Amino acid sequence: MHNNAPLFMEIVTAYFSVLPILLFISIRFAVAKKLELHMKSQLAIFALTMVMVVVFEIGVRVMGGFNTFLEHSSVNHTFFIIYLILHVLIALTSVVGWVAMLIKSYSAYKEDGVNSPFFKTHKKYAKLLFIGLTVTAYSGAGIYFMLFTDIAN
């Protein structure tokens, strides 16, 4: 990655860069009708993602917040703040949707199994969540590059 970035930022950025691949693999389990493996992998990916979010949030605050990172970056501050706000809105929407999907899918599966009427719409919502989580992951990588590389010049 880049030597100006703190270690926690390197780790979190690396994780989020592979998150869409992990999600894709989990989705392939569902397509292959390995539903229990799909469900377990989704829960594991979600849990690991939340750990990474906590590591990120603690790290940013301990380091003094985004303003500390912005001071050493040549990125336009107004552009960065707008980009960051959009990133956070997409991330929050995606994570809330992911939590709702996990809860609803689990309860529908426990109640009616794979024949639950919910699973007729599950695929459509899952596609939207995959897009949202992928945009979140890669826009987060964009934040990393804006703050810790010279490509902003």
C-alpha cells in the first residue's frame, strides 16, 4: 500500500478491497444451492466486516480524525467532504440493509425453510446490497488513495 498510511488503514483498506470477492463467493454458494454454507458465510463476512469497521473507527479517532489526514493530503477539502458524505450514506444504507436481510432471511428460513415467500424477493434485494457494499468498499479505497497517495495532484 503506501508508507504514509497508518497500519490500521492499510489492513482495513486491504480487507474492504477483497470484500466484494468474499461476497461473490458467498453468493455462489447460494446459486449452487449450498444454502447453509451461504448463510454461514454471510454471517462470518458480516461479523468480520463489523470488526473492520470498529478497527477503522477507533483508529481514525485515535489519530485525530479525518482532519489530521487531510492536513497532509493535497486533495481538495470540499471535494473530499462531499465524497466522504456520499460514501458514509451509501455505507450506512448498505449495512442497515444487510442487517435487515440477515435477520429476515434467517427468520424466514427457520419458519418456512427455502419455500418461504420471502426468498422470491431475496435475490433482488441481495443484488442491490451487493452493489451498495461494493460501491462502499471501493469508494473507501478511493478515500485511502486521496489521503495517502499523490494521485490527488
